[in-house]
Amino acid sequence: SKATVSVLNWQIMVGRRHADSNGNSPTGSTDNMASQHIPHPPPKDEAAGGLKEDVKRFGTEAMRRKEGLVVATDVHNGNNVRSVMGWTDPVAHADTPPSPKAPPKNLALHQDKIKRLPVPELEPTLQMYLKTLEPLLSADEFDVAEGEVKEFLAKGGPQLQQLLEQRGRDASFTSWLEPWWDDGYLCLRDSIAINVNYFFGFEDDVLPAKMHQLGRAASLLHGAMGFYQQFRTQTLEMDFERQSPLCMSQIFRVFGASRVPQKERDVIYTYTTAQVEGAERVSQTSLYVQEDPQHVAVLIGSRFYSFPVFKSGAQGAYAELLSIPEIEAALALCQAMADRADGEGMAVPVELATTMNRDEWAGVRASLVEITGNKAILETVQQALMVVVLDENVPQNDEELSRLLLHGPAVNRWFDKHNLIVCKNGRAGINFEHAVGDGATTLRVADEMFNHAKKHGRVADDIEADLANNAHATPGITAHAWKVPRQIEEKLKRQYTVFKEDILSTETQVLQFQNFGGAFIKSAAKMSPDAFAQVALQLAYHKFYGRNDATYEAASTRSFLHGRTEVVRSATSEVHDFCKAVSSTCLTHRRAGEKAPTQLRLLREAVNAHVGYMKKAKTANGVDRHLLGLRRIYEEHREDLDFPLPAIFKGVGYRKSQHWNLSTSHCGSASLCGFGFGPVVNDGFGVGYMIKSHGISFNITSKFNYKATSCTVLVALLEEALLHLRAIVLFDPEKLPSEAAKSLSFEHPTANIDNHLSQWVSHARKMSSSFTRPQCASPQ
């Protein structure tokens, strides 16, 4: 049997607790980890090799040109412009009108139109920061925080702001934030599985006959490679939000990129010969390796295979993609090779190393590449355009699918890259490595994969018939056999136990709420669906704990060059006031002389406050990235400054407001049945949600080994909260009479009895007048 363990039977609820002195668990499921201080050592050379010797860190344009990177001159014009609303916007792609004027499809020209990330003004940020502390602190704690802000404005703050603004103007940085943001991911030493990576779960195909494992994997992969083909041939449509261009820098790292473990700080390698221009020459996020990968890696029961997905020919490297039937045949051959190998003995699950502490994984990797043959396997996997996982599990519901996509059965995943995971019954999804980019970019790829598979996927009978008849030629399949010394094998065995405990300590619950969705919220409530869902989460949390705690929602800042995200602090004062009012009574009441219910007014205020914060965050005017920049600029200039670390960064307000008990993110797509990630603190929840027209899907995670959290309880309270919000919206005294009159008659049968009697008498008279009495014959 394969070296797997089922994670669908949750009987053991124990596990490790990774926590620092403040109780924080390994951070990073969305992107929260960048708020912490992490040192920024320069990337180290790989002592053990494993990469091409000619890898250079392209930090300046001169270095790029030295490496022979040529500026592209071709410009492709197109007629259709796709609008991608982003990670947090509740509007579906199809609801957004395209730009009336189609810009060139050349990536460099598109990127040149995007402005740099601004540095917010100091005083507005600090005023906003204090406002966000109001619902989180006691009166005494707030007084202390207010004093810290005043002190910071008087000394230290203006000087740090000036240094940060200078950095913002420095052309050697693509963005003043980007290197520090990268540190937040790459300096993290805890396991990235569960703690950093996130997942998308695809909807099933509407035709059950197309849920064949090999067919589903082939059609989804074919869609992904078609997307990559467009990128490499410069025919890919650029991303816009309405008519504003969105940064496309992350597209370089969707395919053929890999996180590579190193001591103290990991490195992202991108393997491509694509032309790197403009801001990409300056960015330090990735090291570009001059390789041209055209293959995918396949992982089956801890066995590794690879095959090319593009055909070689005179028309160009990316001119012809393998057909779906040809990919099916290649995957079938990989599966057959794995089955034969299983008969000879169990594979050593080398992929488990990607679940280790990053320093430990770096050490294991260095040992592996010293052995002949292993270096080539690592390079093959790292360079692969994508990892395709054929999983033997059969998830029966969305909850089981979520567990398989988030962490799987401990083995058969390569967490340092994006993994397309397809189960035995055709259910599928992607586990994404988060350091290389955010969901706004990968969502577009996932949408195109799903729609392509929906249109071109084949039914099981046709697939099986072709496979039985060897109807399609297969590309060259390479089987990769690791050479694993005993000491490494023992480490992998120990890691299996450690990661299995991590899995079993992670609770996952899915709420598929079907009572209403975005259509009701927009039409009946006249509110933002995303803000409405956030208020529901706050109400559920308040029902659970009797308070509101720090809440993180990711807002995309891709309207700026190399923008990633900003935090929307969802636990606002307005939300807190609403939750207190709602929790005081089950009835929607109103004050004397007031026409609208009190709770409805407070709900609208809470929703509007969230919408206002979202607008500020998407324009890079939030709190958290600015505070991160001020703190990191202090650390970089500490020796030149005449004051210690300001008290604002050491106070209880700063600590409480960045302990994300609720880490949330919204991703709306008709292609997905769910998406999720792990909690970022041990006493918190990770909440991924999707708002569709007639329903809302929530994927909620927490830790079993923290006794005060329970996904099961939060899901129940969340469903109750959503129904409560709907009742508040519908209970509008000005609407009730007219709405009721349209559907119901409240007249009692005995009402207006006089009128009924008169109608009956009139009817009887009419009947009598029309009745002819029969004539009797005269007696003889």
C-alpha cells in the first residue's frame, strides 16, 4: 500500500502547539505574518548546489542586461479586456463591464501605466489606528495607547516618516514595502503547510461522467498550460479593475517558480527565459534562472514522475500544447508505473520534508543534493510548471475535500510549489504556495482552468476506451528515484508523526449557507455583500465570546506597482455597537418617535464603516502596512537615531490589535466550491468565504488543542447571525404593510357579515326569478 494515512477519520484530536511568548502560532495563512519583526539577512549561496551556477540576483538594470535579457519590442493589441475585481471585491467578474478601449497585451507597457505604492500621511494613519483600538481595549488601556500616539507624534514619528518617504522615492526599490513584505513570508521558520499555504476547491463538473480522475486532471492541467502559453506568447489579456490597470508582476511566479529552503531566509526561484523588464529588473522578490521549463511534475503515492506538456517543433517552444487525450495517456502511464513500483516496495516520502521547519528542511535538502542523482530530481521538481497530484482518497463532501486540499494525508504533496490535486472521484483543487503571490492572481488562473475543463473535459467511457486501445501517443515519461540515506529517512519518519499531529489538531468546518446570498444583500438590504458577511462574522464571534477581537481581512492593493495587500480591520467601533445592541435582545426594537428599527440603523452604520475602511485600504491608506514600514525603518536606521524604539510599538494596543483572532479573506468565483487556510494564532480562526448570488460558503479552521475555540460552535453561531441579519433587514415597518398585502389576505370569514348577507339575498332572488314553477293539469 502507498505511504498514506487517511485524514477523513477524525478520532484523535491532539497536536503540537507552536506559540511564542505572546501566544502566536506560526503566522501566515493569508498574509498576516509581515506585521512581525523578522530580520532580513541576505540570501545565502547554496553550499550543496542544486541550482545552476549561473544564477544571478538581478538587482539592477545593468545586471539584467549583463545576463542577456532583451527588452521586448512586440506589441499585441486585443479587442477584449478582462476585468478582475480582486481578492476582496464582492462583484463577480461577469458583472463588471469591460473597458471600452482595449490596451496592448504587452506586459511591460501595461506595467508602465501603474503608479508606485504611496507612503500614507502620518497623522491620519495614527488617528485611524486609535479609532481601531476603541472596541479592543479597556478605557485605561486606551488612555495609555492615546498617550503613546501623542508621544510618537511629538518625537520619533515625524523623523521615521521622513525616512520612509525617502525610501518611497528611491528608484532602487520597486516598492518601499516589498522587501519587508517578502521577509514576512521567507523569514518564517515554521512549517508553511497549513500555516501559510491556502487552497481553492473546484466545483464538480455538472456531468458526473466527466468526473474521471485522469480526465479531470488532464483537462484542468490543459487549461492551466493554455494560460501559461498565452503569457509566454504575449497574447494574455491584462488585468483591470473597471478601467484601472492592475499590477501583473505576480504572473511571473504562477508557473515554473519554487520556494527553496535556506537557513534563516528562504528564496524564491523563477525558472524562465521570458523577458524581464521595467520594475521586474529592480524587484528583489525572486531570483530569475535562465531555464525554459516545459514539463510538469507528477506525484502519486510519494513517487515522482515528469513529462513535457509542450511539443518541440520549429514553430516555437510554446507553439503546440499536448492535447487533453495525450495528457490523459501520460497520466495513465504514470499511474501504471506507480502501481508496478508499489508492488516492489513502499516509496520513501521525501515530499514530507516540505512540511518541516524551514531551517530543518534546508539542512535535509543540503544532505540530499550531495548524493548523486538527487540534485537532478530537485531541479526537475523546482523547475516544473506545476505539480500534479493524483490522490487516492475519495472525499464525500466539501469538508473532507477542504482537509485534503489544505494539508492532505500528511504525504503526497510538495508544499513549496503550487499543487493541482485531483482525487479518485474527480473532486479537485489547488494548494498554493503563498509567498509567490496572492489570490487575486491565482483566482484568474483557477477560473480559466475550471471553465476550460467544463468546456473541453471528456466523459469516462471515451477516456477508458482510448486508454484500452492505446489511441494516443504519450510523451517521454521520466520516473525519478530518490536516494535517501538512513539518517534522512529517520528524520522523515519523525516528521510524519509531527505533521500528522498538526493535521489532527486542525479543525475544519464548512458552512454552505443557502438561505440567501449576494443577490438578496444587494437588492433587499441595499448593502455591500462583503461588508454584510463581515458583520455577520463579527456578530457570531461576539455571541461566542461576548466581545469583538482583532480581525484581519485582506484587501488587494494591485492597483499599485508590485502591490500585495493591506489590512481591513473589521472589528470597528460601529460593528461593536451593533453587536452589543443585537445581543441585548432577540427582538428588533425601536426608540420612541423613530421610524426605522434601531438595529437596522446600527447595521447600516456597521456596514458603511467597513466599506469606508475597505476603500481606504485598497488605496493604500490603511494602518498596518504603514506601521510596519515605520517600525522596520527604525530597525534599519537604529544606530543613526537618538531615541529608542517608540512606545507605540511596545504597547498593549499594538499587541492586541495585531493578534488576529479572526483572519478572514473573501474570494468570489462561480468556479469554486470553497477556499481556505489555517488560523494565524492558536486561539483564533481562519475564515475563507465566497459570496455567490444565492448562497455564501464559509471554510473555517481552528486548533483543537486550544480549548476556547471551536469551529463547530462558530459555524452554528454564524448561521444564526446571518438569519438574524436577514430578519433585521426584512423587519422594516415602512415596508411590512405593502409587502404583506401583496401576498396575504387578513380578512376573517365573518368580517362584514351584513355585506355577505345582502350579497346572499340578492343571489337568492336572482335564482328565484329565473325559476319556472311547473303547471299542474286540471282535475277531470
